[in-house]
Amino acid sequence: MTLFDALGFRWDKSAVPTSVPSHSIDRVCFRFHKMLPEFVWDASVLEGRHGNDGLPRGLSPGCSRHSVCEER
């Protein structure tokens, strides 16, 4: 018995794409940094911390530097 059979997990391996697009590390880091505030927000909501409860005073989820936040 295979692991997938034991777990009751079925999938069609032929449906998985064989060629996956690759991007430069710079592009990947750029996209990650653009999505980071959303990741933080989603995690805080899942933990029950709505709004800015879990963030340091004076920072909002979209701030990248403290000095930028103070200008808002």
C-alpha cells in the first residue's frame, strides 16, 4: 500500500504541468515584499487579532519603514 492510498488521497499525476515558469530572484523578492503586508494581515486575522492590535504602536500593515509610517 502506498502513502497516498493509506491517506485516501487520489490525484492525476499527468495533470501536473511538467514545465514550471522560473523567475529571477530579484523578481521573486519584489513580489514577496509586495505581498508581505497581506500575509501579515491574513495571519493576524487567523489568530484573532483584528485591525492593528498585533502591530507595534504607530505602524500599519502597509508600512515598510518606521519613518514612512510617521509621515502618514
